[in-house]
Amino acid sequence: MKDIKTIILGLGACTALFSCSDFDEVNTSPITATIEYVKPQFALNNSIAQAKMDPGVSERIVVYNWGSAARVIGEMSFLNVGRYSDDYTSSYYYPCICNSIKNATLAINTADQQLASGTATAHEQKFFPNVKQFARIWRAYLVSEFTDNFGPYAIEGFMGENPVFNSEKEVYAFILKELKEASEAIDTSVEAEGDEGSCDTFGNNFNATKWKKLANSLRMRYAMRLSVVDPATARSEFSAAAEGLNVITTQDEIFAVPENNGWDNLTGVFTRSFDDQVLSSTVANLLTNLGGVKVADMYPRLASNVKPANYLGIRYNRHYVANTDNPTKQYWMDGIPENLDPRALKIFCLPDDAEAENYIDKYLDKSAKDFALLAVDESGKPIPSAEKQDRIAIDATKCWNGYPAGTRATWSSTVSYNELVSNGYGPGCTLPMLGSDYCSGKARIYFAPWESYFLLAEAAEYGWISNITPKEAYELGIRSSFEYFGVSEYADQYINSTTRNRLGTSVAFDDTVEPTSEVMTYRDGYTNTDQIQEVVYNYPTASKTLYGKAMNDHLTKIITQKYIAQMPYQVLEIWNDHRRLGLPFFEIPANESDLIGSDMVNVLKKDSWKNGQQWDFYPQRMRYPTTLDNADPENYQKAVELLGGSDVIITPLWWSLGSNQK
């Protein structure tokens, strides 16, 4: 009997978490196991759990890199401002993603070996071919994750060949081919038996129909990735995948890995208490006023904290940086906007809002009242008193403000006198934060029905498909997201709303009138603080954005809604959309000096924002780890050559809009 050496080391997650009884026997001899005891589902289980990431990896990648680049949470002074840590990839992410791909490949090979050996039972002879296809689907996802982060990838890696890096175009052709073939090969009449289904880390009991839908849904996602660089292929692949709409469209079809609040592969990606995962100014602008649903109607207890829809807040121009195209820059909202997207307070909790179901208090010895603005004169210099520097007291209790991009990176002296953002505890106490359900572990989503609908809406908008209209798919996507967040009672009002968020975008699909300047109100933070004043509010200039076309057209609406629905788990896919389309609007990071330590140091200067957005003001990829260069310098150089630019964060990927506007 052929022996399989060491391949089951590290597969204990299947036993400890999912009680795959056959594996208990194998685990008694972890060095040598005969082939009849090694099941393909064990390796697949381990691959999925590894890719879910333990807290050490997820904090460094999901939070500091993807979440930062996607602007879903406050920047953590990292990827969104061009900063990078080789240790994060070399020691954490690169081994994680490579081991996940290796184990997915092992699952494929083990299925073939089991069937060829003649040791598989009559049921396994039907079940293992399906497991092989499930593993191919999952590996296609993993390969996309690798190439969407770094660029070129070695397709033959872990396949028994000497791997040579392939271009991103070749990688995407491989991904789409794998998904097509795997979907077609799945036998939906075969069901898992006994403990087999408990090895499905997604909790779907290896339901063949659901896995087939996942394959088709992912094929739509990756076909859409080519919409800019190769629209003909994108259309062909997408229309084939969407035929019959045999894709994920219901809540019970969501592919998500349940999380816990411990320290293993299934621990939640947002559970580290020392990460102040606060609302970003990008998201605050997107959610404010969008949908026209009143906060006081959703949460009557917050009525006394609500401010009028046309009120911007208190202007503190001496304490917030002006060098950015953020239309709400330098305003502090001393309350809650009259209207908020109904999902806003399901995702984020307000400072010191102890009555909220998702309330979290990460700093028990601090409150929203403990931070202030240190007094400065009109030139920005401090005004000391006889005993200590004067302070402008701020009560941030139940206030809605976002963390401005670029603030934490210490490139701006203006914010040094602003304890709300410069104090180590300030952001976590004075700004809305990811709610307790995310911070204690929920379920990390990999694909959900709203994404299917928004992909279909975009494809229909391009005229690629005719089995659903853009408006129908768009509205179904919103309703699906509202169902997930438990706010369906507001869906009709929301979908028909023409009120604009702070970026000039409304929800109603047929409302495509572009925003114009409006008169709004504010209070001055230094003089006449009680007097309401008027100001002409200017929405972003469409021609100066990455997208460059509009602030309220159909595509902007689709991607805006997709962005909101994907928060907070699909931060990588959000970043992918922004790189592909420049949507939704991400303000230019504010800075008053050179970005020392950033890959953007030579391109994003203090006055760059005045000329409009450029692709190299935003992260386009992650650098390859130095371990790759050290281990295989020839192959590393091949990868960089295929990348078409330097191995830096601002080099755009092949499929991105930035790359195709060179």
C-alpha cells in the first residue's frame, strides 16, 4: 500500500472543529498514513480554514491592508497612504495564502489518488469527484486573491512542476477555465453522507447545488474584473456564467465561514481589541443622507442628537488639514445627521451609545468626553494659558464623524493639536466604530446574494445580458442587503429616495441628475460658536475624480450600493472595484509635507489635491515579500517583469483602470 508522508500535518482543524470521525484515526499517526485514510475533504477543510486567517494574519492583512485600502475603516496609517511592512507578507500572509493553495491542490490530487487506488467506497466514488470540483472552485478563489494582491502568479505552483510566474492575463484565463469546468463537472444529485459534510468549513454540508452556484457566481465576479482591460472576454464569460441565473441569490446560499473570538484560524478578522476600527471619512460621506430615511424614525431614542440634513457641523479649520478634496473636510458633526443609510448603525456603533445593540467600549477608562482641541491661533500656533495650553472641550457622545484619510500618518502638523485624532485613544473613543458583533466574531463572508445582483446590474448596464434589467438587479441587490442587516422595512422608501449623500449620489436608479452646489449651514468653532452660518457646499467635481464621468449616474449608484453592502467583510473586493473603476469616490489623503516612508512620497505632494485625483494617490497592490526574492531571485525578477513596473504599491495591476489609462 502506498504511503502518504506528512501531508496531513496541520489538518487537525477538521477534527477539532468539525468532528470528521475518520480523521481521528489518521491523527494518531501524523507522519505516515495509508491512502485509504486520507480524504480529500480534510485537505479542503484545512485550506478554507487557513485562508480565513488567524488573528495574527488577519489583523495585518484584512485590517491594516485591505480594510485600509478600501477605506472601510480608519486608515490605521497603512496601505491607503502607501505604507508597507514586508514582515506582514513575508512572515504572515505569503505563507498563509501559499499553504491554502497547496492544501486545495492536495484535495484535488487526493481525490484523484483515492479514486485511482480502488480504496474508495461506492459512495466515495461519487462523492470524491464532487469534492475535487469544490477544491478547484476554492483554489480558483485563492489564486485570484493572490494575483489581486501581488500581480503575476505561478499557475503550476504546487502542481508537481517547477513553477514559473505567469502573467495576470494568463492567470485570469486559468481561473475562468477552472470555474467553468468545475461547475459543469459537479453532480448535483450526490449528497454528503455521515460526517463528510461536517468538513465543509462554509457550513453548507458540501451541498453540490450551492457549490455549483458559487462557481458560477465567482465566474461572474472574475469576468467582470476584465471589464476594462478585455471587455469582449468579460462579456462572453459573464453571459455564460449568468445564463439561467443559476447563481447565489438567497440568504441561505451565502458562502461565509463562522467566526469565534479566540486565537485560531476561525477567529474573527476584526476581533483584536487594540485595533480602533473606526468609521472613515470616506464611508461617513457615503452614508450621510443617502436614502432619506430619518434617524429619529429608526431610533427614536436618538432624536435629541439629530441635526438638520443641510447642517455640516462645527468648522475647525485650524485643527483639520485642508489639503484634500474631501468636500466635508474640517467640519466636526456635533451630533447625528438627520438621515443615515439604515445599515449605518448596524455596522458601526456611535461613541458612548451604551443603549445600542452593537455597542462596544474598547477603552473602559476613557469616554467620548475626555478629548479636546488644543487652542491655536489663526496661524496654527498654540495659545498657552498661565498653567497649561488652553483646550476646546469636545463632547463626542453619539456623534457621527469619520477619520480623515492621511491624518494618522503624522505628515501634517495641524492635527498635532487635535486630540480627537492624534491621541492614541482619541479615535476609538470619539468616532463611530465597528460594532460589537464584528469585534467579537460573526461570519466572514466570501460571496453573498447582493454581490450577484450588483454584478448583474453592472453587466446589464453594459448590455451584456438581457435576462434581467439593470434597475431590477440593482434594486434586488439593495433589498438583499437590507434583508441581511434586518432593515427591510425601510427598503421601499430608500430605493425611491432622491436625497443625495455628501458626494452627490442618490439611491433612486432613475434619478441621474448631477449634483450642483447647495447652500448648507455650519457653526464656526472659534468665533460666534452658537451662530448658525451659511456656506456654499460644493460636491466633488466629477472630471477631477478617478472615474471622471459623473457623481450620480447608474454605474456610480451600482458600485456605491455594492460598496455599502459588502462592508465590512468584503474589503478586498471593495478595493478591487475601486482599482477597476475608480468608484466610489475616495478623497485624496490629506498631507502637509512629503510622505516619508510611503511609496507615494514622490507623487502625492501637499498641493497635489488641487489638480484632481491620480491613480498613484491610491494603493494599487501589495509588494511581493522579500522571501520570494531571496529564495528564487530569477523567478522574482520574472514576476516583476510581467508586472510591468516596479515592485511598489502604486504600480497598477493589468486589469485596473489605472493600468489601462497609462
